[in-house]
Amino acid sequence: MISTRDIKSKIRTVRNIEQICRAMKTVASIRLRRAEERLRRARPYRQGMAALVVRAARATQGHPFLQERPGARTAMLVVTSDRGLCGGYNANAVRRALATGTPEETVVAAVGRRGEMQLAHRGYEIVERVVPIGGEPEAAAISRLADRLGERYERGELGRLVMVYSRFLGGARSEVQAQMVLPVAPKEEAPEELIFEPPAREMLPRLMRRYLRAEVLGAVLEASASEHAARMAAMTAATDNAEEMIRSLTLEYNKARQAGITRELSELVGAAEATA
Amino acid sequence: MPPHYELAVLAHDHTVYRGKVTSLVAPAWEGYLGVLAHHAPMLAELVTGELSVVDERGARSSFAVSGGYLEVGWNRVMALVEAAESVEEIDVERAHGAEERAQRRLRSRESNVDVARAQVALRRALNRVRVAEKRRR
């Protein structure tokens, strides 16, 4: 039978773990609130930019971002977290990345350490990285990543750019997406008359760069909110489990203690009877 | 009521303005550009300058913006701007500080000065000061 002292030390261990989980949960919930607010404020710009670019694409054809390049490799931008303890958050993104393209025809731009490690391990070439992503992704670093990807695409190194990330749905919910960003797909509508000022040829290179920045930053902000939500949910579950464990261990401890007392009593009584 | 249209001014990190307006004047590539209701579809690139709008009640709002795009649909206009501050938000002292810093960087002949960036910073600072002072008087 397990001794009361062993049970006691076990309870202490679990209590320590519970405290750590609770602290991580608190941190995640604060970060989630901030990430959610940042995302809410950033979403309209990204949506507006995407709509504007689709409209421009319908009225013109003059930029590499608008043309598909069969034959060239696809780049996958994969957004994950730096650390684990966030449930299936990273596993889901990595699984989606594996399903999106093989290592032979796909290269990876990694944001976040987990995705970088796991995809490199699976044989993908990591051509760009923003690691670590940190708790609050830095807009400047993400914009530079977008610019570098754009340059690779313009040089003809890349045929397509797909972003794999978790879109934040509110609460603790998110959904992994594989979204094609380049080439920009014009809608199947008749080209419309659109006045460009300055002329499209001059405007498009700058516009396309802004578009790419908005998309990449938007994806990272979505993923960041999803990460904190996932971590908060995971840590809430872990805290609850630890509490449950402490409860059952305490019960076991009391039983063991009671058994010890009963045994000692019966020994005493036995001894008393023997000497009587 | 004069003819009006829906306007949204969006910066990458917040919504600057949303509402019904009768006119706007924006700093376009080749000078200031006015947009009334029923303007033909257009896509214009914006530079650093003042974006001012008159809403359906005749009230004017003014923003210092630095670069972006103006998308004009038949009765809906969207401005996507790099950065925007309304007149009330502009901290004139800070803008003056930024102006001085940029001037100093441009004057110093050290090789590590990024001239292009300093010039952009200077242009933005001057723009903020100008927009703020013009509207406050």
C-alpha cells in the first residue's frame, strides 16, 4: 500500500503543476484579449485591400502578381507558435501544410518556431523565416517578410503563394485555412472601366506590395489570436484536470490515514487484550 | 439634402472614419483630388497630405494621412491609408520634435543616415504640423 507521505508529495507536485497552468492560462487570456482587439481593428483594412486589388486585377493585366507561373514552385507561408502547450493548434496547421504541397514542389516560409522545426524535419526547404513570432507579432518584421516573398515571386522563383494559418472565429474557436494569395485571382466578370491615377503600370508595383503586406500581416494576426485562444483552452483544461487529480489524491490520502489509524488502534486493542 | 455617399477611411491598424459624406478632398498623386457623389469608378494613389471630408450635415473633418489608395465606386468610396490622424489627435509638439530629428539626420553627413527614410519622416512631420495648424485657427 502507498504511504501517506508518498501521497502527500504527489499532491504537492500536482499542486505546483496546477499553479503553473493557471499562470499560463492567465497570461494567455490577457494576450488573447489584446490580440483579439488588434485583429478587430486590422480586419477592415485587409478586407478592403483584397477587394481593391481584385478590382484592379479585373481592369488590368500588367503585373507579375496577377499571372500564374506553371512550373515554378509553390511557396507556403505557415504560421505556428514558438512553443507548445496549446492543444492541437500547431499540429493542425502542420497537418494542413503537409496536405497542401509535397517537399518536392513546395518551399516554406515559416512564421513561428514549431512549424519551422516540424516542416524542416519533414524535408521541406525553409526559404524564409520569422522566428520567434513572439506573443505579439511585430508588424515591421512581418512586412519585411512579405516584401521578401514578393521579390521572390517577381523574380519568377515562385509560382504561387499559399498561406496556411488558423483563422480566428471568436471565443476559443479557430479554423485552419490554406488560402491562395498569389497570383491574385480576378473574378470571372467582364472587365470594368476603371480610371487609374497614376496609370496602372506605375501604380501596380506599389499597390501589390501593400496588398501582400496586408495579407501576410492579417494572416499572422489571425493566427496569433487563435494561438492564444488555443493555449487558454488547453491551460483551462489542464488546470481543471489538476484540480480533479488533487481531489482524488486527497481522498486517497485521507483513506490511507484512516486505515493507518484503524490499524494502530486495533494493534493497541490487540496488545491490551493480550496483556489483560 | 445634397447627394451623399458612403465613405470608409481605413488604416492598417484601425478604422479612421466611417459615415455618409457629401464630398472629400484627398492628396492624390498629381495634386489634390475632389470626389462628389456619383463620381466615376476610379483607383487613385494617395501621397502624404491632408484628407478632408464634409459629412451629410455639413460638418468638416480633417486627417493627416501618409500614403495609400482611394477606391471610388459608384456610390461608395474607400480610402486605405498608411497612417492617419485626425486634427484633434495630432500632437503638434511631438510632430515638431519629429521634424527637428529628421532635419538633424538630414544635416548630419554621417554615412549611416538613411536619407530616404529621414525625408519621409520629415514630410510626415511637416504634414502633421501643417494640417493641425491650418484647422485649429
